[in-house]
Amino acid sequence: MSEEQQDQQIIYIGRKGTMSYCLVVVTIFNKGADECILKARGRSISKAVDVAEISTRKFLAEQIKIYDTKIGSEEIETDTGVKTVSTIDITLRRS
């Protein structure tokens, strides 16, 4: 798999609505991908979990599963100094 194809299968969860990200997940799997990664930091972590659950239970039930979940933290430079932010990577894979 080329690096460009792999980058297209990574979804960075942010400020958009939950259903917007679910639509992206469905589109990626309908184009024939076998795997998709949801990445989120801070307050967006709960939205990433919602996207994973909605996608696997409603939109693509019986087709994809949550394969792996990784949690961690990153240090980010801010105006006031270094801040530690939690991160999550949720891997969805065709079953």
C-alpha cells in the first residue's frame, strides 16, 4: 500500500459533526479499503469513540469491526508553555 493511500485512510477527528465523520468512514470502506484509522486528541476523543461505534453498529454492521485501540499523550507547545494532551487511535478493519 502506498503512503498516499495510507494517508487517505486516516481520519482526524475535530470540530465537525459526528455524522460527517461516519460518512467518511463509510466512503472509505465502500471504495474498497480494508482498514481505516480514526485519530483524535483531547476533547475530540469522545467523538472518535462515537464515530467508531456508530459506524460499526449502524452503518456497516457485520462488515467492519474495531480492530485495535491505542491511547497515549502528546506534549504541545502553547503560549503559556508545554501542555500534555491525551490521544487515541482507533483502527477499524473489514471483518
